[in-house]
Amino acid sequence: MGRAEGLPEQGLMTASEIAVHLLGTCASLEHFDAYMFGSTLNGFGQDIDILIVGPGGDLLAQLKKEMRCAGQSLPLHILYMQPSEECHSQFVAREKCIPLAQLASSAS
Amino acid sequence: MNWQIKYALASFAKAGRSTAEHVSGEVIRIMTQDQPDVLAAITAVETVNQATAAQYREQIAGLDFLCGYRASCVWEGEAIQYLEQNRVGWGNFGTLGSAALDGDANSAAHKVYKFSDRLLRQYGRVAKVDREFDRIHSVTLRSGVTFRIGMIADYEPTADEVRTLWERFGPVDIVWNINPNGTPQPDANEAGRALGCEVMKWDELKDCLSKA
């Protein structure tokens, strides 16, 4: 096991804390549907998998800027999809994605 | 301790097959039974260029591996060449974990792109490969025709990934979905056509190279 002092995952943000952080720092998320999926939902993941579904163009460009700032000290792995792509792939259902808003509301 | 070191140590602790300890700054040591210890730098930079690679190698005596922790980390061709010539392995965190287990950290290359890079180089009709970035290859065929090929490793490449590749690296002739189980989304194919490139899998790419 790791030799870091204490449990290595101590001090890392939980899924709920990450959701609060992203929703609080990325104002443009209001125009998109944002989800988390993958191992971070179960406690810890090597990456933090985020799915963003919504429009392209300037809104997306602005959101990407905000997400870059928000992810300065986080290993965000972000997948951007158009609504038609999500619909075609059924990604949200398939990967059991949880809305960031739902995760944020469960933060203590 | 910076964030990427915390994540790296936590990941090794979770996987359990190797152990890891913080040495200093961005450097960790990874220990695996019956394999040599690995001294690795874990960087949070978005792009590793030749200067960045040289800086890490010169400042860390005995560096075995340079790891770009961010999933979005891009490696420039000159950095790759520099690291390989100096026997420093390179790649993402998954590559580091595998290299520590296999005992080949000094020669390991980013495992996301390793096999497709080799596939291109070994294809009979290819005369020359210029690796501009980890995922961008300029391929010259024996016929003299050149293709600039961009690789996307995702399972289902999206329109945004095709556009982002084009914006970040410039025009390409072909976007190659290198995930063997991958299927590009119809919107990704459309985005490629709108930009002026084709999104394809290896069989189509091979066909394209054989006819050019």
C-alpha cells in the first residue's frame, strides 16, 4: 500500500465537493446538463469523469475556459456531447451518470 | 504536496500491486516486487515540450519516467524524441503503472498511442513517419503522397473531439479512431466532413493508404 502519511486519498475532494466547486465556479454550466460518472462516484478515481451535454459555439467555448480554471488543481476528464450524440449513445443511462446538481445537493 | 502527487499516491495505494512514496516536489518513487524501483516525475502541465522534458531530466538525477497526469496532457514530438533518446519513459499515469509492473519504465511510451504509432511505422507502404505530437503523425508513403493523421482514442469520438483536435493541432487529412472497439458518432463523421477530413477506423485507413 502507499507510504504517504495517513490514507493517501485523505485531503482529496469528494464527488459532492467537486460538484459544488464546479457549479460554483463555472457560471456557464447553467446552459448545459452536467454529470459525473466513473470511479469518483464510488469514492476515488484516478481521473474525475465529467459529461457535459449542450450547445456548441460561443457558449461552449466560454464553458471550456471556465472548466479549465476550475480544473487547475483537479484531474478533470471532460467529455462534451451535443444533445443528439447523448441521445444516440444513451451515454447518461449507460454510464449511470449522476447530475452535478444532485451530487451538490447531497454535500454536507 | 501538490494535487497530482496526492492523486498519484492514492491511485497506487488503491491498485495495490506497487507501492509509492513521495520523494520531493513532483517526484515519487514506485516500488514493485522483483522489479527495479522507478523514480518518476508527475507533472500537471497541459503540454510537454522539449524544454519542459529537458528541465525535468536535468533537475532530477536518475529520472526513469516523466508522467503527464492530466488526461488532456499533450506531448510534442521533439519532447518524445528527447526523452526516448535519453532513456526516460513517458506517458500518462496508466503507462507509468504498467511500466512499474513490467520493469521497463525507462523505455515505456504512452500506451494510448503506442500501438497505433507502431502500426503506422510497420505498414509496408509507409516510407517515413514524422511524429509531430503524441497523436499527430505526418505519414509519407512510398508513392510520395503525404497524409497528416490525427488520432482519437475514445470509444465513441464526438463532434467536439474532432473539432478540438483540428483547432488544437491544425488541419489533418484523416482523424483515426484508434480505439479498436470504438465507433465514431455520426455527428463526429459529419464534423470531420465539414472541416475537410475523414473520420475512420484502421481498416478504412489501411485501405486509404494502400490506394494513395
